[in-house]
Amino acid sequence: MDFNELEAMEGLRWSWHSWPVSKPEVASLVIPLSIMCTPLTQLNELPILPYDPLNCSQCSAVLNPYVRVDYPAKIWVCPFCNGKNRFPESYIHINENNIPAELFPTYCTVEYHLNKRSSDQGSSPSMNGALGLRSNSSSFTSMSAYFGSSLGSDWAGSGLVVGPAIVFVVDACTPEEELEMLKSELLHVITRLPENALVGLVVFDSMVRVYDLGFSECLRVVLFNGQREVSSEQTKQLLGLYHMTQSLGKSSAVQRKDFLLPVSQCEFNITSAIEDIRSSPQVMQGHRPLRSTGVAISVAVGLLEGCLVNTGSRVMVFTSGPATIGPGIIVNSDFGNAIRTHRDLNNGYASYFRKSSEFYKQISQRLSDSSIILDLFDCSLDQVGAAEIKVAIESSGGFMMLGESFASERFRKCLRQMFDRDDSGNLKMCFDATIEIVTTKDVKISGALGPCTSMRKMNNSVGNKEIGEGGTYIWKLGTVTSKTCIAFFFELGDEHNIQSSSVFFIQFITRYRYGNMGIRKRVTTVSRRWAGKHSPDIAAGFDQEVAASVMARLAIHRTERSYAHDVVRWLDKMLIRFASKFGDYVPEDPSSFRLSSNFSLYPQFMYYLRRSQFIDVFNSTPDETAYFRLMLNREGVVNSLIMVQPTLFQYSFDGPPIPVLLDVCSISPDVILLFDSFFYVVIHYGSKIAQWRKLGYDKDPSHENFRKLLEAPDLDAEQLVAERVPVPKLIKCDQHSSQARFLLAKLNPSVTQNSTYTDGSDFIFTDDVSLQVFIEHLQELAVQG
């Protein structure tokens, strides 16, 4: 079974492709029943349907290839609830030789484009020619007649269709040189925005300034005290964003919109405002600048709430230091008080952490209610409070970047890639997304882990057990990309009449707004089979890569409320149970222990997970740990595994690059290693290679092969850096240099200072056990039964 081919067709990776028929058997699997879902994955074939989906009248499942159709009676039977539904008039010409794309057996995923502008209709594929229907019936294309209605409402009576809204929140405490580079990039972003995109500007230091972009006589701002918490209603009142009520009881237009205007109406004003930002005066010696980051974010969210922008918006925060005053404070301004560390958090010495985290939890609820995304660009050598803000960024699906300087190429690439536009000039952004799951009656939903929020909507598909964001069958996402991946967890219902080898179904319905604010729905419907007790199908359908990714998410979810050593013990306990269940061995004989090929890699994934920066936070700041965990919680299976167990390639004169073991024994003086841990890419030159490079042999025409050897890892590293967002840090180092620690820290310490025979090879100073010792201990414990 090729799991990658299935993922290419479905956008899903399953931990188990065949599910047991009883709860005790499910519990014995150790790895939970789970699906890693990438809702907007790029598929080779994706039918685009310009009409509304057809839903089951009983369970709301969308018409799909698994329905049973009675063509003469024009009735279809839902596979989820077995309810009978009548086709509408628009399907009157349906028959065995003329079926819509959503019934094609090869299309388990289709996408519906709703509320498109009339100007886009010409480019919409017809139901017949583009999707391969064998009839010239026009009944299906006639269903797009509703497109005549305009998309969105007019803004301030201008007749302009409202685009996405973006509020830039800028830290004025940033040093002058850094601030100039940031302003330059923001001005570049403004030029790349569509004319109908709404923009706002908030600048903060000890005070928060909201710019009135509709006032052209001079720069006019509304000031907020950075030390006082401001509610949503207070923000609206102070900005004049009050609402009138019409006779029918419906909310009318906002009275003042000058703080959030389309680019076409305020490009000169916002450009002037950005250019006018100046670095705040230096504070007294021995003190940090006075930053009111929390109030600035709250005011920016209140601005969007007051302008009734609930179809898609972003608050983009650019800061260079921690909040030192007001709600959301990280540390006070006196340098005598050090910023919190992991030890402070564990011992309860971080006096502001709990209160600030609670403040941002409240912000996250406001973000979810109004479909607002919160992004954080931190360019500082110090922490800025990302650990506290993480909950709001993650729940909204926002972007986080930890960098060192706004002048860096890394920051520039990250920001510019966010504002890429498609061929029609729309931003490649998605907003206001929801994911709904429909299941057959024997499958219950436990929850989800990823950049989503439970909407707490219950039905018969929702199970009693909650994992992560549970208690619902619909989740809210502020945004979703082609890389966004969410882990969904399932359990069995209470009924015990499941038939072995029978089929069950799961449907994912993803609704979102594209950059042009048009509504789209992507529907994926899949089936799998139940497996009886001791069925070989269960073991054959195990995907160890998905299992490692799922366990990594569960582990970091546990770290939010447990100590790291408790999480490690839990991982060890689960691994021992897993090995004891699926290993082949003679009881009490460790030397007889074997794991089949589709289980054999899982223990080493767990070994590297235990040592990873997600669990072992030594030498990481709370901000860095928050960033690492946030990224793991949203990336797909492949990238998650790279984070847990990085890849290592060897370049030598002997041939093309080859993958080698992630082991200290792979280091050699005459090879180059390319190491990829997702967050940074390391090019490691062996001592001989480094010496030849310093002697300039690569510039000698007679050493052409050496020049090509040096170029090969550079080209591959550049490709890795270019394709990934956020852009990883690229490190080039020589063997035995200080920067080589980025590589050595991740290698299996098979040779240490305690080894009796090293043969002159590299070794690692550590007390950690090697992978070999870890596996030996696992075998001893697994065979004990």
C-alpha cells in the first residue's frame, strides 16, 4: 500500500488504514485512530464546480461518488445516514451516461466556487467539456445563474468591492536603522496590495497611535494609553465606530471608516504615515523601552471589529522587544529584572506569564469570533513574548517569524511571500475558513490538534472523549494554506454490531474565502474498511510516519500542562506497549525481538522525538520553544518528520549525493554534509575539504571537480531555503568549528567520550544514550510482556 499515492489523491494520511471493530482492540493499538488532513493540498486533478453543492437533507453530507443513485426516479441514497434524497430540477438530465463531476469515482475531492464575480464567469469550466461529461446537456451549467449578485458590500458608498483587511502594527521602539528597513518593506508591501484591500496603521511605544487615513490635511491620530486595558466597546467608542439601528432591527453601515480604507483611497496617506514613523526617544540608562504591545494588538483587533470586517482580515505585528507596560506585559523595564526562562516558568517565578497568557487567550477568542488572523514578526536578539502570544497566533492560524534583524534577507523573503498574487491579481491568501466532518454512525469524532478552534457544535458524530480542540464536528480556522495540516482524532461508537470487512465513510468539508473574497468549498469523501480481530489488514495498514507525527503533536499538547520529564515517561510507556503488541519475540528473550518493516522505524522516530527541542527545552528560550511547537502543530507529515528526525546527505568525490545515517560516524574529513532540520539548514565541511577551500583549490581550473563538489550542496541548500516558509536559517561551518554544534546536537551519539575505541573519528561529549542502547533497553522491556 503506497501511502504517498493515497495522500496525493485524498490530501489525507491515516495512522491506521483499517480500523478494528471494537473499543478494546482500538485501545490495544496504542497509536490513536487519527487522520492528518491537509485540506487545501495541491492535487493533480481537482474539478472546479461553479454551483452550490447538493447536501443530504438528514446529515448534511455533500453528494459524493459513494452515493447510490436511482437514475429513473432521480433519487440518491446517502452513504452516511442511508437517507433518501431527491435530485433538484437542475439535475433532470442526469443518467448513467451523463453524471456530474461529484459522482465520478475518480474524484474523491471536488471544489465548489461560490459567489464569483460575473467577470470571472467566462473562465469557469463548464460541467461538460472540462469535466468529461458525455452529454451536451446544459442543465448543470445553468446552476451558476446566481453569480449575478455582487460579491461583498460597497465600502463607504464607493462601489468598490471590499477586499481583505490588513492592519499593520509597528513597534516605534525599534532602533532607527532597523525601523528604516522595516518601513521600506512595509512601503513595498503597500505597492503590492490590490486596490480594494483595506489597510490600517497602528504604531505603539508607551502610547498607541491609530492613524486616521481619511484625513488629508495632516497626519491625525487617536491616542490610547499603553498602560490601560481597552475593551472592544471602548475601542469602538474612542474611534467613533458606532452603529445605528435601522427600523428592521438590522445593523447599518459604520459611521466612521477613516481608520480602515481601501488602498485606492488612502495610498498617499498611509505611505506618508509610514514614512513619518520615527524611533521613540531613548529611555533612561539601564532600562528597556516602554512598549505596550498588548494594548496595540487589542486596539487593532477592536478597529477591525468596529468596522464589521468579519470576512477576512489580518493584524500584522512587527516588534523588536518585549512588552514592558500594560496588559500582556512580559517583563518590566528595569534591566535588573531578567526576562523569564523555562526554569522560571517551571518554578513559578515568571510573575507576568500567567496573567499575560490569559490576556492573549481572551484576544484569541475575539480573533476567532471576527475571523481575524494575528501574525507576529519578531526581529530581535532578545525575547519579545512569543510564548504568551502563541495561543492567539496558533488559534487564528497566524504566521510567526523569529529573526534577528528587519534588515535580514530572511525577513524580507517571509514578508514578501505572504503577499504573492495570482494571475488575476488576487492575494494568495485564504480567510474565514471552517472544516466540517461528517462520519458514518459507528465513527465518532474526538477532537483536533492544529491551528484551529472548536466551534462547540455537537451532533451524533461527536464522541465523549475530547482530544485537543474537541466537543464539535466543525472547527474554525482564521486562515488556511496549501501546507496547513490538522490532526483529527476518532473513536468508535457504543454500538457493537460492526461487521468485519464492511465499509465506513468520512467526509471533510472545507469552506473558505479566497483572496478575491469569493466563497469556496472543497469536499473530500473517503472510505476505509473495518477489520476483524487479529486481521493482518490492521498491521498492513499502519503508517509509521503518520504515527510519529501524531504522537509528536500529542506530546507537545501534554507539555502545555505537564513537565517535560513526565511527557518523556509517557512516550516511553506508549512505545513499550507498542513494541510489546506488534513485535515478534520469544518471551523473556530480548535477542529474539523483531519488528516488521512497516513498524521498524517507529522506535527511532520516538528516540529522536525524546531528544528534540519540542520536549528537551534545554538551551532554548520560551519564545523559541513556542515557535518550534507552533510550527510542528501545523506542518504536514513530511515536514514534521524532518523536524523530529532531520535529514543528512553526504557529498563526496565518489559519486552523487547520498543519504547517510544521522550519526556522528557520518562525519568524515573528506566529505561535505547537508543537514536539514526544517528550522535551519547546515552545510558542514570536513576538515580536509575546509583546508582545500581555504587554499583556494576551487579557483584553480585544474581542480574543476572540487569546485563542483563545493557548488552542489550550495545549490541544494538554496533550493531548500527558497521553497520553505518561514525561511530556514542557513549555516555554513567547518568540522570542529563552533557553528558545527548545530549539527552535532542532533546526531546520534554512537561514539562519545566514554567510548573505548574511536579510531580517530569524531565523538560527542554527552551523557545521552545512543540509539543502539535505547533500542536494546526497549527490547528488554518489550519482551517482559
